[in-house]
Amino acid sequence: MQKIIFHPFIAILITFMVLFFWFSLYRTSSDIRRSTEDTAVLQQDINKLSAQISDLEKQLDEARQPTTKEKIVRNELLMQLPGEKIVKLPDLPPEERRFEVLTDSAPWQEWQELLF
């Protein structure tokens, strides 16, 4: 029995089995690490999509409001109720503001006149 255990072939066989077991554990741990990273990325994507869904649901709720429908009918489709009159005002260009210098004196002279 002792001859079989200490035989070189058995020692080589046990060494290969240990190496195979170690390699198997190493691959399993790397697969678990990789799947954990993938899960984290997918969870972030799920969170982003959930936020987008909630935003779209809010927009849908706003679009279903009767005031929104009336606003679209009146402003975009230019429809009106019977007997109503629509007055459309043109867009006015913004005013240009011009600043004029009232005095030709230096700023320090203006401050001196103001304070003394």
C-alpha cells in the first residue's frame, strides 16, 4: 500500500488534480467577479430607464389633462368655440437700449463732486 502512495505516477497524478482544482476555482472566481461587474452596469441601466419611464409617465399625465388638450386645440390648431373672437398680436422686436455719457469728466471727478 505504501508503495502505491509514494509511487511517482501517483504523485504526478495528485499534482495534476490539485492544479486542475486550483485552475477551476480561479476561473470560477473570475467569472463571479465579471458577472458582478455586469450586474452593476445593468443595474445602472435599469435605474436610468426607470427615471426615463417616470418622466415619460409625467409627460403623458400632463398631456391627458383637459387644459393641455384645449391649449393644443386653441394655440396650435387655431380652433375656437362658436362666438369667440381670436386676436393674434405680432411679436415685437426687443428694444435696443443705448446709454449716453452725460458728462465728459473723469470718473474720479464725478465721485469728488458727489461726495464733496
